[in-house]
Amino acid sequence: MGTGASDFERAVAAVIDATGPGEVVTFGEVATEAGYPGRARAVGAFLAHHGDGHPWWRVVTASGRLVPGGEDEHGRRLRDEGVEVRDGHVRRPRR
DNA sequence: TATCTGACGATAG
DNA sequence: CCTATCGCCAGAT
């Protein structure tokens, strides 16, 4: 076994799992931090299918936009950690 | 193998 | 703030 998850998924999961409460990161940031710059979409795909078990709610788009279709739950989770959420979007983590 | 889709990113209008 | 377009990659069909 060793072939289950790819290095990409493993690295991405590690970065997301390394985030702390109240901390917000973007998909592109996670990809870059994981060592795979430009794979922001792959990060989203990973969370969409394997996000369970990881603090996926701490990951938002580069514009601070929350998960489309799950803004209510996403925003609720972030607010629960002390993150300022405004109308389905969080204060831009990147300026 | 080709094509489509999508929890992305950036730029342009 | 919005849509449109292009570039990017992984998984599904």
C-alpha cells in the first residue's frame, strides 16, 4: 500500500491539517505551500471528494469567496472560530 | 485517446 | 459587483 493517496493529496492534506482555528488560507496558497503551485483547482477537487476529515472550511478562494453552494455552512464554521464573515465572503486573506 | 466538468486564479471590460 | 475569457490541472465519461 503506499499507492492509495498521491503525494499531492498527502501534501495538501498536511497543509490544511496544519492550519489552526481562525486561520484562513486560499486554494492557491494551499497548493503552493504543499509544493504544487498552480494546482489550486486540484486542491478544490481534493476537498470536494476527500475534504472530509480535514478543516476544509478554513480554505477559501483567492477573492475571499466561500464555497459555492455551501456558504451557509462554510460561513457558520468560520464564524464559530472567530472569523469575520460578510455575506458569504471573508475578509480578503491576501491584499 | 478525446472531451467535458469543476469547492481555482488572474485579467479585462 | 458582474460577466467574459484564458490558463491551469485532475478526475470522470
